Amino acid sequence: MFDIAFSELVIVAIVALIVIGPEKLPKVARTLGALTGRIQRYMTQIKEEVNRESRFAELQQLQQEIQEAASSAQSSLQNQVNNLADVAEVGSQTVTQGQDASMTAVESVSDQEQSKPQN
């Protein structure tokens, strides 16, 4: 993260020893260590929150895509059902017309047989 060499840390430690004094230096070091730990935990929490929000946005986008695909599939199926219903209706009308024609033909043949003279 920071580009600090060991020699630079030694210089900072010597200056801190001179400025703070040997009695207060351990307490200051503990305090700085605790603050550093808090900062690291805080940064970790921020990273986790950003990742969580990113995943949430991806999941929302995926949910939107799935809903669009489901809607498209539903409309396609509805169109197919409507087409099949139309075909069934046309087939039913054709069967009805065929039955009517058959009945007419049977009646015609029956009438012809009845009108024939019997031997």
C-alpha cells in the first residue's frame, strides 16, 4: 500500500522516541496500532458493502432479464394457443360442412331409391 522502506521506519521510530519520550512511547504505539486496526476493519466493511451492492445490482439486472424472457415466452405461447384454437375452429367447421354434405348425399341417395319403381 505505502512504499516505506525499513530504514525510513527506523528513522520515524527514533524521532518518535526523542519527541514523545521513552515513558509514553509504548502507550502511543498501542494507540496507533488500535487506530490502524480500526481503519483496516472500516476499509474491509466498506469493500464488503461495495461488493454487496454490486452483486445486488447484478441480481436485479438478472431478475429483469428473466422477467422479460418469461413475458416473451408467455406471449409466444399465447399466440400459439390462439393459432391452434383458430385451426381447431376451422377444422370443426370443415367437419360440420362435411357431415352436412354427407347427410345431403345420403338423403339424396335415399330419395332416389325410394323414387325407383319396385319390380
